[in-house]
Amino acid sequence: MNENTKKEWLNWIKRAINDYKSAKKLITGKNKYLDTSVFHSQQAAEKILKSFLVYKNIRFERIHSIVYLIDKCSEIDKSFNRFYSAAEILTPYATVFRYPGDYSEPEIIDAKEALKYVKKIINFVLDIYISNKLYMGEKIK
């Protein structure tokens, strides 16, 4: 991996982890921001999957579909298929609660479920990097 690609790869990872931490923080305390939390969970999944595609030097469309990204990652590593149902749940969070509309607000159970799924996806991808001695950071706890 050349230096520019490595920098981009590390930035995707950093942003994914920051989105995860933001999503988690937004559902703690007295004031909860569930719509913003599920958005950040979706973003965290999107960014960690894009990091994997950058790592593998695979081009991808700049879209927000976790389903699309799981499909792209599965072309390289079939074990990503285990996250397909999570991808179907997370994908709509990119837009459904982002703008006013006919949708009700997400419930706390939705936000916790989104965090659970994205944590599994992030740690799965980080395990790949750690096992290949590419990433020296820690997995999400």
C-alpha cells in the first residue's frame, strides 16, 4: 500500500471509530438523540467497509448503501455475507431520520441494535487488519 493510500485507509478507520463513539454517546445521559445516533451508526459501518475496499484497492461508488458495500466486500471475502441482514437494517439510517418526513423517530431499541451491529462489523474488519499486522489500534469495546 503506497503512502497516500495508507493515509486514506487510516482516515476511513478513524472516522468510522469516531462515528461509532458519537452514536454511542448520543444515546447516553438524560437527553438522547436517537435519530442522530442511528445515522452515526450507519456512517460508522459505511466508513469501516470503505476502509476495507481501500485496503484491497477496490473502487467503489460514493453511495450510502451498506448493502452495496457488503456485496463489494463479499466479492473479496465471502465471510462478509454474515452482515447482510445488519446491512439491510443500517442502510436506511443514512437518510430516513435525517430529514423531516412521515417517519416516526427511532426508539432506543433501534439505536442499541444499530450500535450492536456496527460494533460487530467494525471489530470484524479490524480483526482482519490486526491479524495481518497492519493496524496497531484496538478493537471497539
